[in-house]
Amino acid sequence: MSQNILVLPGDGIGPEIVAEAVKVLDVLQADYGLDIELTEGSIGGAGYDAAGHPYPDETKLLARKADAILLGAVGGYEYDKLPREVRPERGLLAIRSDLDLFSNLRPAILTEELADASSLKPEIVAGLDIMIVRELTGGIYFGKPRGIRTLDNGEREGYNTLVYRESEVERIARSAFDIAMKRGKRVCSVDKANVLEVSELWREVVETVAEDYPQVELSHMYVDNAAMQLVKDPKQFDVIVTKNMFGDILSDAAAMLTGSIGMLPSASLNAKGIGMYEPIHGSAPDIAGQGIANPLATIMSVSMMLRYSLDKVELADKVDAAVKSVLQQGLRTADIYVEGTEQVGTAAMGDAVVAALKN
Ligand code: IPM
Ligand code: MG
């Protein structure tokens, strides 16, 4: 039976980069027997434009039926003045929550080909391979109460709530330990247990889960130190597991270690293995429509989809090899361009990956 893939291009550069990833899916269908059916839906600003909501009901129905979702990005200047509840980002948060996509995997890998693109010294970053496991459906992003209220003296006060239940910590910790078992068998749990009670509980639960994984070495680190260590000596990390907001911040930092945020894919999984796959870079409205965005993070998100939701590991390896091959050929989009390489646009990069796949 063919598997159902929902494609959500979204806003900004989303449609351009998703178009290249769809080219890759097309080749896998035509030449490698991948049995999938693609449906398209709207989300973010595009959802607001089409149906008045960043996560339209029609998209919700499609998403609930999908085996996997490929998402471009959401957000754009033209939506900044909308009421909070209908801003594009709310669509992303709503779909994560609706499908219970609690486990967000954000790998930061630096291939030799791109060691020069990093702003850090090659010896610090070459061969980097970190997996950030970010809790995605809880914490301060979703905690209640939240809002902006007016105090008795007329002053306004904004407030959010950082809250985690034991069960939420337990499942994300298991996710991280399971992944560590397939990698370097080291987990670093990042928290702020020196200040926050919620982190104290987080630490306790992570330690209990660790008892089920005697082969995995567990360490703990405060988030401020983790930010520093990521820049100072990133190769000390294997798997990092952390709360929603810390993961948001640390994953952008980890992305830049690799030279470009344009190279980083992600997977967001629920307990059933249904996943949403998206580049972590966002909608980049400043370069949207110019045909210069890097489609490789989205193409590598397809590879993660093949690996984690569609159970097609050999095809995932093929896509990764095709990406490596275009980089070896010296092709670079503007964000990863260095002297001596050949600068190409979004479509040319996608076409090169397709050509490499056909070889
Ligand atoms: C990310 C993004 C989102 C987040 C925004 C767009 C809501 O920054 O996926 O990292 O904060 O989770
Ligand atoms: Mg982010």
C-alpha cells in the first residue's frame, strides 16, 4: 500500500526549497520503487491567506491521515501585524501539538567538504556529529497560564509558564537514550537545575530512565555552560537532550557550527513514528523568491523521512550520498559558498542532487 506524504510548503523560501525536495521524491518513485502518494496543503501565512488560519481545518484532516509530512517553513513580514493567535508560527506550534510530535531530532553534522564554511577553526569542527533531541510539545512554549495582563497600577505584565510532567520528561529521555544506543552511546542532558525546580525534576527523571540503559553514559550540563561548550569544543557531544526552549536556542548555535543553517534537517516524531520533516532554517523572507536559497536541508529532511517514518534506510543512504556528491563536485549555494567552489541557485542545486541520484 502506498504511503501518504503531506507536503506543506508554507511561506518565504518554503515553496522554492520544497519544490527541490519533491523532485527528489519524484525520482525515488520513478527509479527506485518508492511507493508514496503526495498531497499538498497550506500552513502558516499561506494557511492564513487560503483559509484564514495558520493551521486550517483542511490541513489538519490531511495531517492526521498522513504517514509523514514534509514542511518548508513558516513566517513572513506581511504577517507580523496579525493577532498573535493567527500568526504563522502558531500554525507550526499547532501541528506539532495536534500530532503530538514531542521528539524533535536536530542533527548537526559537518562533512569534510564544508569544514571551510564554518566560522570556527576546521580542527574544532571537522567531523562534527551531534544529535540534539529537543522536547517539542511541552515546556514554556505550551505551558499555561500565559498571556499579557494589566496590573492594578495600570502597568502591563507578560507571563508564560515553564512546566514539565514526569511522563513528558520520561518519553523524551527514552527517545534520546534509544538514539544514543545507535550512535556514540553518550547522552548529555542540558538543564538549569541550579535555578529551576522544573529542571530539578527533569534531572531526576532522566537519571531514572538512564538506569534502563546501562551502556549509555549520562552527563548533565547547565544550559549556559552548554552554549559555551558547543562553541568551544563541540565534538565532546554525542546526543544532547533538552527542553523545548533550550533546544530551540542550542540547535541554532549547533547549526552555525556547520557553517550554514541551510544544511540542517530535522525530524519531529510522535510515539507512533509518524513524523514531520523540515529544515531548521525558517522562511528567510529576505531572500524569498530569488532562487538562491539552499535546498539541501530540505532534501536531507527527505532522507530523515525515509529513515525514521518510511523505513527505507537504503534510499535514505542514497539521498545522503547524492548530497555528499554534489558538495564534492564543488557546487555551493550562496550561504555555503567559499572561494574556489561554484556558486549555484536553488533549482540548479536540486537538479544536481537529482542527477547524482540517477547515477
Ligand atoms: C524552530 C523555530 C520555531 C520554534 C518557531 C518558528 C516557532 O524557531 O523550529 O526552531 O521556536 O520552535
Ligand atoms: Mg528555532
